[in-house]
Amino acid sequence: MTKHAATTTQNKVERTGDAMKSMWQRAGVMGAAWAASQSALAEYAYNLQVPASQVARDVFHLHNLIMLVCVGIFVVVFGAMFYSLFKHRKSVGHKAAHFHENTTVEVIWTVIPFVILVGMAYPAAKIVIEMKDTSNPDMTVKVTGYQWKWGYDYLNEGIHFYSTLATPREQIDGTAAKGEHYLLEVDEPMVVPVGKRVRLLITANDVIHSWWLPAFGVKQDGIPGFIRDSWFTADKIGTYRGQCAELCGKDHGFMPTVVQVVSEEDYKAWVAKKKGSAQAAAADNGKTFETAELVARGEKVYQGNCAACHQANGMGLPGAFPAINGSKVATGPIADHIKVVLNGRPGTAMASFAGQLSNADIAAVVTYQRHAWDNKMGDAVQPADIAAARGGATAAVAPAAAAL
Ligand code: HEC
Ligand SMILES: [Cu+2]
């Protein structure tokens, strides 16, 4: 070997040594950072959300525990495998052992996984039982999934409202910059008092949806015709956001779940306000509106309830949702138009809006559809007409509501 070749080899060895050293240093730094703090870990963008309820905290710690067990198994299994591959390879002359039915080995490889599995199942089962224990709630809210919004019924307070996406259309279409809570914001969030045990009764109106709020550790399918329950107690005042977690059609990604946790007093004030606006809405059913008022109100109702399918420009989506602009129904007899909105078209995506919208809102949206775009019908319907179309029973209720 020449002198020159020897130094080159020497250099190479040193460089490899350096590389090894810095690799271990880096691993050490990463390990220290990992161990540094569980809460720092929780805020890491790619981790689970910061828990805001006891169940969510338990789920988070369970996740960490199971992850550690998995990493341990990974290291042991792959360590043994690579050690065997390297040490017992054919090129160093190793001869494979040929044996069958070694009882000791078989007992060991059955007992060890069994112990590990039971060790994992025990804490997991404990938390699932905790999640499913909906006894002794302070309040109960029924949550209903619709294509594509959430309905909330406060069973103790008699409050009912829908919660629809509030992200402006321009942000979705990409003609405006996306906001901070893009697709995670609604017009009316669910409001609950802090520290109270809230029981949720979750169901759906059309297809399966799933009410998911990661920070509370709640994720429950809403299934048409069934009621499932879940619960949470929020630790801290704030706004918490989740999404529908069961693929439910075209706007599945556009029906977020938003919960606003407030103080006891703020909750009471909110309940009073909601009850007031329910009375105002009932009073509206007894009013007679100017056509312009109906059109303006109807546009809002249309944006919130119809535009997802029929589109803001009234053109629908060919093959799926018919255009309202120029539609025979929206330019035909008004009674048929009302009937479609009240009854829906059974067997199609056109649902009945009889339960979702008040008489005033239905009158407004029908009037709007007949005025908007090229329809320009010029006619109008009043809430009383809708009450009449609903049939005697509801019509009789309308004057009573007007008295409120
Ligand atoms: C989930 C999607 C969806 C939503 C939301 C929706 N519709 Fe429809 N709508 C449809 C479909 C689908 C049809 C066609 C049904 C059929 O095949 O007969 C339809 C038909 C109609 C028609 C009859 C059109 C025609 O020319 O036959 C009217 C009127 C109408 N919808 C009004 C409304 C109003 C008002 C709203 C909001 C309050 C609304 N729709 C919300 C899906 C929807
Ligand atoms: Cu959904």
C-alpha cells in the first residue's frame, strides 16, 4: 500500500467516525426534545389536539402509552431480525437449525403477545367505558346530522337551531384569501356552560354523519332511525372545532362542528336570547311582508339552505341538482312550488323543509326563487299561505303563534 493510499483510507475512517458521532448526537437531541414535555408534545402541529376534557386527556395518554408499546415491539422484533440476518448469514458459514415443535418456544411466543395484548386492552377498555357512561348529565342536547349542516335541540331549554358553514363562498372558490378558521366556522355554534356534564343524543336525518369534536374526545356516528349517545364536560372557556367524520355526500367537508364553551352566566344570557329570538320567529309567521322584504330574507334562507345543491347562481349542478333559474316549478303555479319545498321529492336529495324552516322562511325562499336571476315572476307568498298549505292543523297554530 502506498503512503498516499494509506492516508486516504485513514481520512475516510475518521470521516465515517465523525458522521456516526453527529448522527448519535442528533438522535440524542431529538430524544431529549421528545422527552422534554408532554404538553409541548400536545401542541405540536402533527399531534392530537390539546385535550379540553378528561376523556380527551385519557385518550391522549392512552395513545402515548400504546405508541410506546408499539415502538418497543418494533425495536425488539426488528433488532432480533437484523441481528439474526447479520450474525447467522450464510456467507459466514452459518448452518440453519432444523427443528419442529419446540414446546418451550411455542409457549413463549403465545404467552408474551397475550400478556402485551391484555396489558393494552385493560386501559383501553377502561376509557371506552368512561366514554360510554352518559349517566347523570347536567343537560342534554340532541344533535342531528343533515346534508349538510347540524341541528341542535336543547331538550332542557326547548331551544332548537341549525348550525351551517359560515366560510364565505369566495374563500372556497379560491377568489379570496382563506381565513383563519377556513371550513371550521359556523353561523351558530353549539353553546354550553363550562364544567357541566353535557349528554349528547346523536342521530341523523338522511344519511350517516358523525359528530366529532377532537378536543373533547367525542366522535359518534349519527345514524338515521337510531339514537346514539355520548358526553363531555368541557374544562375551559373557549371555542372548539371539529368536523363531520363520516363521508356523507358532496358537502361532507363543509359541515363543521363548533362548540362555544362559556361561563354559567353567559350561558343563561344566551338561553334567554335564543328563547327571545324563537318568539320573534314565531311572531314572524303571523306577519304580512312587503315583497322586497321577502326577497331579501329569502336570499339569506336560500344561501344557508339551498345553495349547496342549487348553487348561488340558481343554475344547479347538471345531472345532480336541477337549476331553479328557469325551472318549470319556480316559474309555474305557486302552489306547486310551495309543495315541493314543504314535502320535498321523496326518494331524491330534495328533502322536505317543513320541519327545518318556519312559515316565514319558506314564504321568503319561495318568493326569492321566483324573483331571482331570470325568473322575475313578480308574485309573492305570505307565511299565512304556507300555514294553509301545511294543512288545517298547522294553520290553526299560526294565529296563536302570532299572539306571542
Ligand atoms: C341536498 C340537495 C338539495 C338541497 C339542499 C335543496 N334541494 Fe331542491 N332539489 C334537489 C334535487 C335533487 C331536486 C330534484 C328532485 C327530483 O329529481 O325531482 C330538487 C328540486 C327542487 C325544486 C324543483 C325544481 C324543478 O324544476 O323540478 C325546487 C323548487 C327546489 N328544489 C327548491 C329548493 C329549495 C327552496 C331549497 C332550500 C330551502 C332546496 N331546494 C334545497 C336537491 C336539493
Ligand atoms: Cu356529514
